[in-house]
Amino acid sequence: MIPLRVLICVSFLFASPIHAETKVTTWTDDDGVVHIEDKPPSVQPKRSRDLQEQLTLNFPPRNAVEKARNATILVQSSKGVGSGFFIDKDGFILTNKHIVNPSGTHKIVLIDGTQLEVQGVKEISEKYDIALLKLDGYQCPYIEPFDVRRLSARANLYAIGMPMGLTHTVVPGIHSGSKSIDDLTYIQTTAPITYINSGGPLVTQFGRVVGVNTQKLVGQTGEGSKYAVPIYHALAQFR
């Protein structure tokens, strides 16, 4: 049997207040807001890695087309390889539908050789050869869209691609108008479009994207012309 004197001492110990040292934690979220708390969050948010800053430092663009080049990437999956490009800073990527694996992992390669993984596919177009991917956790360089209907005839256009050799290609051409194929509208251009730049952007001299290059129509019309999905149609497909 425990002596009464011991029980009283133990009761007094647990009844006495315990003063623990309070630790203050300071952390900064992705928006740059500083938080000061008396206890750390269970999971502190990670800072987004700034790919825009990284690529500008490693490959400083000398003009607007080279700036668009920095936002163009290689996309590789178990179904194929092609080009793609970032359409906003949050990491949304446009590419060709025929090279993506809806349930698989995609490897993307940036102009400086950085390799990253993208899981699955956000959306796939039912009409055009385009798909939407999403790279999470990064701030990305991106190309702003421009409505091709505002372009004059014979305006300069550039098809940008990222081949397996990891050297970006920029090939010039002109705006030849639009063409309806199978009840779908495409941009017609003289800029060469091959498997290397298919899925990449077709941009103006000011670095704005007017279309998504597609190689699937090459040779189908018998005219030797090259085609791109208008960017305003592509964005409408994915809301």
C-alpha cells in the first residue's frame, strides 16, 4: 500500500502549474506574407520554385521570340515525344494530344536541361490534337495569347520546338490565312511544322502565341501547307 504522504506529494505535483517556454515560429508563404505564430503549422507550405527567374538567368532572352522560346518545353511520355509550352505562370501546359498518356507520368525538359515530372493529364480535347497538363509547385515562364484574327495577311510567324537533342528550334514563316478541315478551323502558315515543333507554340514577332503547332495534318490536304490550332480555340476547349 502506498503511504498517504506519497499520494499527497504526487497530487500536489500534478496540480501545480507547469510553465513551458513558448517558442515563436516565423515563416513566409508563397505570396510573401510573413506569419508569426506561437507554434509551427503542422505542414509549412513550400515556396514555389521560380523557373522564370532560373531560365532568364541561364538563357537571357535578347528579344520577344527568345522569351517565348524559354517557355517552350520537351514533353515525353510512354506514347511519344513532342513539344509543349506554358500558357500561364501557374504551370498549365499545352501540347499535342497524341503524345500524352492520360494515366501516366510525363517528363518535361526545359531549355536549360532541367527535367521535371508531370503526373496524368488535366484535360484532353475531343476536337483538336491538343491536351492540357499541369506542373505543380513552380512559378513558370509563359507565353501570352494573341487572337490570330487580329493579324494581317503575311504577318511574320515563328514555330518554336524542343527536339530530343534539347536544342530549341525557331523557324520563321508567314501567316497564310485560315483553313477549314473536317469542320474545324486551323491557322495556315509557311513556317515548317514537324514532329520536332509539333505541340509547341506558333508565335508573332512580339512573342505572343497565336496557335498550337500540329503535325497530324501535314500532307493530308495535298498542299504542303502547315497548320496550327488557333489559341483562342485551344483555350476555349479547356475553359
